[in-house]
Amino acid sequence: MIFVTLGTQKFQFDRVLKELDKLIDEGKLKKEDLNVQCVFSEYIPKNFEMFDLKPQNEIDEIIDKADIIITHSGTGSIIGALKKKKKLIIIPRLKKYGEHVDNHQIEIAEVFNEKFNIPVVLDMDNLYDTINKMEEFTPIKWEEDNKRLITDIESKINQLL
């Protein structure tokens, strides 16, 4: 099962939903294999259902059952999956698509890619190939060191300013 969690931002993240619909249309994914959380969307999926919010204990159960987690570049979602040793794909929200006010999620994704080797997908044409490669992926163990991680993220963002 793939858990797709797109966060609670007030901005749409429709390109992910459209790509999942396309992959189902092409027979590459099955709707039964998807569990999708999205709070705000302008696009209504035709091939799968999604939910907006659930209590944290229900989200934890979904994460526990998931083989792969696809997430926006929210640190809470990423760290939660890492703590549970889940295979993870990060898709940062991008300003150019109206998904966020800036591109800070790219910097966050780059830090997690560098530190934990987590695949990052910027172009939706690469999503299916990335999903297919997840069988070979072993996440690097999460160790509690939030101060170092925050410093690394801040440093990455400051390099761009």
C-alpha cells in the first residue's frame, strides 16, 4: 500500500493527484493500493478517493500499514516516516505551480536526500520510476538530533539567500 500525504497547506497540490490518476489510467497503479490524504485541492481525482483530515492515531495506523510513503516536503511527515523506518519519496511543493509561496520545500527535500538518501521527485514524469525503485531502497536510520537537522536545513536555505 502507498500512503500519499500532501499536507494541510491552503494551496493545491494537483499535479501529484493528476499523476496518480494518470498512473491508474495506464494500469501502472491500482486504486486499491493508494491511501491519499489531501486537505485542499482544485482537482477532483476520477480514479481514487482521498480524505482530508483524520485523528493522528488513524494516520499512524495508515503509516504502519504502508509499504511506501509519498509526501510533500513537510518535516513532520518526513520525520514521522523515518522514525517508522518507512520507504519514503519526497515531492516538494513548488512555487511555479502555485503550490506554495516560495521553494523552501526543495531545500528541505535536499537536506533529507543528502542525510538519509531519500528520493526526491520534482518532475511528475519520474514518479512511477521512483516508486518502482523503492523495492531496492533501504531508509537510513533516523537518529534523534533535531538541532543538527535544523541547522543543516537553515544552512541550506541561507546558501540560497
